[in-house]
Amino acid sequence: MAAPLGRDNLPDHWSYGVCKDGRVFFVNDETLNTTWLHPRTGEPVNSGHMIRSDLPRGWEEGFTDEGASYFIK
């Protein structure tokens, strides 16, 4: 992850969301423009979590910083 995702790490008027595949997108709440790149670092961010269609309902897959997968209910 390029930067922690706390709101305090984003510039004023920015927020973020997470897609089902774990990718994080950023929204400039004033202009309504979106980007895949963190507005401070300019790097993409992955939440480390992914909802997969082949897992039982309520389960998702996460990844450690080293890339090992684990499952969360």
C-alpha cells in the first residue's frame, strides 16, 4: 500500500472508496473527478481485501504485506 488510507492522510476535499476487487479509488469532492492514484503520493493503492465470487457468502480474501492470502468472514 502506498500510503495509509485514513482521511487525515488525504488532502482537503478528497475521499476514497474500495471496489470489489480491492482497488482503491479517490474522489475530489469539489470537482467530482476520480483517480486510481493517491492524491498525495501519485501511486495506486490496494486495500489488501478482495471479494471473490467463488467464496461462500460473507467471506472475502485478504493479503498480507508479503503477498500471502488469507480469508475473512
